[in-house]
Amino acid sequence: MKVVQLSHGGGGEETNTLIHGLFYKHFSNEILIKAEDAAVLEVKNKIAFTTDSFTVSPIFFNGGDIGKLAVAGTVNDLAMMGAKPLYLSSAFMIEEGLAFSELTQIVESMAKELAKSGAKIVCGDTKVVPRGSVDKIFINTAGIGEIMKEGISVLNLHEGDLIIASRDVGRHGATVLMARENLDVTADLQSDCETLWPAVEALIDGKISISAMRDATRGGLSAVLNEWAQSSNVCLEVEEDAVQICDEVRGICEMFGFEPMDFANEGTFILAVAPEDAEAAVTILQQFDFCENASIIGRVTQKYPAKVILRSGYGSSRFLDLPKGELLPRIC
Amino acid sequence: MSELQLKDLYDGFRNPDTIRSLAKQIADEAKNLKMPLRIMEVCGGHTHTIMKYGLPQLLPDTISFIHGPGCPVCIMPKERIDHAIALAKMENTILLTLGDMIRVPGSKTSLAQERAAGYDIRPLYTPMDALKIAKENPDKRVVFFAIGFETTTPMTAAVIKATIEQNITNLFFHINHVLVPPAVDAIMADGKAQINAFIGPSHVSVISGAKIYQPLPDKYKTPVVVSGFEPVDVLQGILMIVRQQVQERADLEIEYTRSVTMEGNTIAQKLIDTYLQPRSHFRWRGIGDIPDSALEIRPEFAYLDAEKIFGDILPNEPIDDHKLCICGTILKGLAKPMECKVFGTACTPNTPLGSCMVSSEGACNAYYRYAGVLA
């Protein structure tokens, strides 16, 4: 079996082979293949800039892998600011001994994910470290996007805005938990890992008045809603029954005592929109197969500022708190 | 017949229409109550259900809940946590325990802090993993810090059994298994909490049978209803309690008939009896020393008993709680979390002063998570 060796990160001939034979082959674009010390970019409008490191274990999971995650994660952070993802950097930290076939699969998966937004990887770096220094492979990506709609912000929620979830919640966290613990509970559960830009672009094109937008990654829906409530000093009132959770996720949470709303997502986003635009936003989202269950889950009020209230279907209510403690490390 | 799915186990028991209907029936029948009901739900799982589903909001003012001592993490006194820390600090040792125990503060630090300092401390999803870890680390000492009420005791007994049968020589047990009836009796004998009905812990009764609560109606004339953990179960249990009081009865009844019988799981009981026996006394946080309220390894298996083998390094002085923490008073049913001066300020789930804030079954944790400062 061909594996990655320390020499592949040494900067010499083997490194060159790796870069040309694998990275340039799959990420090929005019800027990257110039192979300068830095990529030279031309951006006319205001830009958004973000970075994220990906350490998920296991590196392959149902519905995705660390490569898909590394692209979708950074592209989604740009999209959530109303920015069209343009350029990404990609830095690989690889543990010696990683099978070449696995690295190839990861790189192919990144290329496939890039195509969904049209973003390009324009610069990169490869390090190979001795066994035990990282767990198989870590990837860092940074990204630049062109702002297509300004003013989207966690500080921007207004009383009366409606809250929309793009789909059911908790899939990624539950999938990784199952893979990590070797649980054969259900074969049907897949991570929601997905590039969200096409849906965001459609919302912007549809002139939806978006106050705030965030992908519900670590900390899940609970974290997004609490951050919004605190940042904008508003109360978010959420109808518990409107938040969709698939049977598999609910079942795993029952078994382990987790809350589905605390579980990470990698292709699920939450929006706050002006009330008159909410129905239109839902209709636009539902055209995409990764948002076909988009629905309104709540609204912004002033009842208890900086708090999230969950209303049950039978007349009681409670606070939805930020997840605490060690939920599940290295999910992304 | 279609295959039974996991959701069938809870779907109907959270049905909004059923919950509304039960709440209405309780309100109607509670009009005939001769005195207000002070119901102790002993088990932390019930406390969690009550707070998570906001059940007090659905009930008349004449019904209130007193949260009991049924959270195994909450009742653990600091000196026992210090035992776990001392064991974890032994050379060449892996300490295993269950979830929340990791974060409970001992006299100086917690297991989580010690783990961050470099000691090998691992939470388990299932006690059976202890066997696997011991086998994978033959050159290390592995100590399982076992906690829990009657519900989790058979699992520990099963691990002890497997350790013996599989001839595993590097796995030891520090037993902190406690028993519900002696603790509840201590609270009733004290009388200050003025409890006049019980929701009986039901997963305990899956193992031990509902019969273990018979002394409560017999001795203290209080109704006991052994209920399940879903909101419909708890409300149905409350309705049964209300009816008993209106009819001036004090009986032991089972609501959770899908899992609980009077006799319980006799095979599990036998398994426990084979390896464990009541210990002469155990100090409960808040309640104090209760005779015969916990278990220990039988003398014939002393070679597996971490308390015996490593006794020299285990501190045994009782250690009191932080002076501002009222966990003890809460565990006795004499105070609500909101009455604590440091609730939600100096004591939060991230920076717990007391165990009731740490455990997801703890009363303070449930109030903090679901009711904030508004309950």
C-alpha cells in the first residue's frame, strides 16, 4: 500500500510530486498553478475573510469526509455573511503513514465540493509529521468572499423578525458520534455536510431581507439562538414542535442523553428575516434538496431579553440554554 | 407485525394532546384535595423530566414538587471524590468512571482538572468497556470508580463477574453504589420536609421491584406511585397520587407497568447479591451517615476491591461542602435551588460549587438549564 512519508513534506522532489500529481491535478486553476509564494487576487468589492481548522475523527463518515467538511465549512462561513465564496487556501498537516488512496479520496472530495460554489483553492501548504503528532490528517482552510449583501450581523436582529431553520437539526453530531463509538444503531443516518452558498445566493437574488444568518455548527441550534439573543439583546421564542429532528437523531439522543438541539450541523443554517419575507424565504429554500424541510421555527420578541424560550405544544415553556461541558470533541 | 422502533418507546408518552388532557384531569380532581400535595420525586431523572417539560406550569398551586436525593453524582460526598482523585494519581493507573462524575469538585480539584493535568481518567458510556480497557492495557492498573443506585448496580456486578471469569488481573473496583429506601426513610424519619406523597424511582424498581417502597405507605401513610420518566408517565403518576389522597388511601401503585413489577428482575438481584453486600454505613452528602445505605464488595472478592487494596492512600476524613453551597439542604427536600445565594451566580454548570449543579440529574442543574432564574 502506498502511504504518505515524511519525505513528502520535506520540500524536495517527493513534495513536488505530491503537489503536482495530486493537488494541482484536482484543484487546478490559473492562480494556483503559477506556484508563486503568494496568490495574487483581484477583488473589487468589500470582502469577507475567514479561517477554520478541521480535525474531525473519524476522517470518513456517513455523508462526508474531512475534505468535504474543510471546503464546505469555510465556504459556509463566508456565505453566512452574504459573501460569494471566491478564493480558499488549504493547508494539510498529514501524519506519516496515511494511505495515499485516502488522501486522494479527501482531495477529490474537496474538488467536488468547491465546484458547488465555484470557489477556487489558490494557495496551499503541506506538512508531513511523525506518527502520533496529528491523528491521520488535519486541514486548515481560509477563505475570501465578495460581499453580495451587506448588513447581515448577529447584532442585527429586530423584534418581529421570524426565525427560519433550513432543515432538520443534529445530523452531523449524531453521525460522528455513531462512527466514533462504533454504534450500529442505524444505517440511514447521514451527516448534513453541504455547501450552502447556492441557497444563500438564491435568497439574496430573491431580495429577502435577511437580518442575521448563521450555520449551526458546534453547539448546534442552541448555540446559534443563544448567541443571537445575547448579541442583539432580544428574546427568541421558538416553537419546539416546529424544530425538525429526524427519528435517527432523536433515537441516538435518547440512548445517550444528548439534546438534538445541542448537536453540531455542517449544512444547516438559521436565518432571521423580516416577517413579510419569511414565507418567500422558505419557498426559495425548499427548492434546494438540502433545504427541502426549511420552516419557520420562531420569532424575535422582547419577552426576556438575551434569553431563548422554547414553547411546548401543550402550553408550557422553558429556557433553551447554551450547551455546556464536554459535548463531543473533534466533530469538525 | 411491523418492527418495533426506538421512537415507539417514547413518542406517545410525549403527545401534547395527552399531556393537556392529563393536566386537565389533575386540575379537576385536585379541587377535592383535602390538603396541598408535597410530592417528593426521589429520582433525579424525574426532576429532569419535571423541569424540562415545564410540568409545574401545567399543575394547580396545590401541587408542588420536593426534589429528592436520587442523583448518584449529587449525593457523593467530597471525600469519595478525593478517593477517585487519589486512585487516578497512582502510578501507572487508568481511572474509569461514568460521565458527570468527572466534573464534580472534590476537596481541592475535580477529576476533569486532574485529567487536564495529565492523569489518565476516562469516562465510560457503558461499564462493560472497563473490561476492554483493562485487556488493552495489561501493564496498567485499571480502577473502575462505580457509581449509581440500584439501576446501575447489576452492570457493575456483571463486570465483576466477567473480570473473575476472564481472569483479568489488572481491573479493580471502587464501589459507590447506593440504595434508595434507606435514604428516603432517613428523610421521612426526619420529617422536616413535610412530604405527603412520593413518585417512586422506576428504573430502580425495574431491578429491585416496586416492593422496596412498601414501607413508605405502611410506616408513614404516604402514597407511592412508581412512574416512568416521560411527561405522560409523570402526569399519570400525579393523577394517581391525587386520587389516592382524595380517596384517603395510601397505597403503593405502579404507573410504569411496561417495565416495573412488584418483584423486579430477580436474576439481576441474584447477580448483585453474589458479588456485593450492604456496607455498615455510607455518608451521603447533605443527609449524613445512613446505615446499610450502600454496597461494598463481598469479602471473598476483596482482591478486586480498590478500597481495600489501596486503602493506605485513600483519605477518609469527612469533608463538608463549600459553606455557601446548600446542596445538602436541597437533597433533604428542605430548599429549592433558587433559594441558594450562589445559584446562577457563583455556582453555574461551568463553575459548579456543588454537585447538584454538575450532574444533569441534579436539581440545580435542571433549574438552571430549563428555568433559569424564573422558576
